[in-house]
Amino acid sequence: MLKSKNLLCVIALAVVVLVGCASSKEALLVSDIDNAVAAVGKVLGKTPEFYEINATPTLVNLFAADDKGNAINFVFEKGKLAEETSVAPAEGKSFSVSEMSFSSKVFTRVQKELPDSILRAFSVIGDNPTGGVQYRVVLQSEQGGQLAVFVDPTGKILGTDVMSGLGT
């Protein structure tokens, strides 16, 4: 009986470790961005402009411009928009969907270069200093530090920036 309890403990521990390892390597939901944008457009009744769109391993956040200087936050999760939204004053430039063009695997080169890091988010941001949109992949080390890796639409690494805090 004691051996079977020990064996069960070892199996349970192995499952927890494997699940933990799998979750750190989860893909970002970049391929859901088009469906999320379409869902926001349907709710707003027009082609939306955005301040930022980010894809995490579990959902897509979209910050749509309301033409009054505010951002409406939509959350797209499990194939549909959450019913609740929030509105807050926005800063920066908005962008149209036509300005976005990227591979759904845009984060894979960053993941390959830093394999021990945890993928937190892929973001499309309207505030690109050189004009147009900016793409970034946010990573977290096992120690908790975060790094923003700026990429082109194919995932080529352009530069990095250390991030403070845990936000994206």
C-alpha cells in the first residue's frame, strides 16, 4: 500500500511538472487576431481603428478607438467576445487593420532564440516611431524579468527593451 501511494505521488508530481513545462511553451493566439478584429467590427458596426491589439496564450485584447480620444477594451476568448467592455482615455496613435500584415508564427524566431523564456504576449501597437504599426513579443524569464522584443512582420528581431513590472 505504501509503495502504491509513493508511486501515485511521483506520478502526480510528474504530471504537475509536465503541465507546467507545457504551459510555458504555449503558442500565442496570434491566429485569433483576425477573428477578434472581425468580431469587434461587428459590434461597432464599422471597420475599427485600434490603439493596440495583443495576443496572449489564452486570449486576445483589443483596444479600439471610439473617435472621442478613448480606447474601448474588448476581450476575445475561446472564439467569442466577452460581453463586458471598458472605456478609458487613450494615448498615442491609432491604426487601421489594413496597416497590419504579419505571419501567425511571428513569435517563433524569438521563442527559438530564447527557449527558456515564457511567451507572454504578441502586440501590434500604433505608436511606431518610424510610422505605421510596431510589432513586439513580450517574454518573461523564469526569474520574473520581462523583455520586449521588437520584430518585423516575419518575426525578424529588430531590437529589444527591458520592461519593468509584469504588464505588457
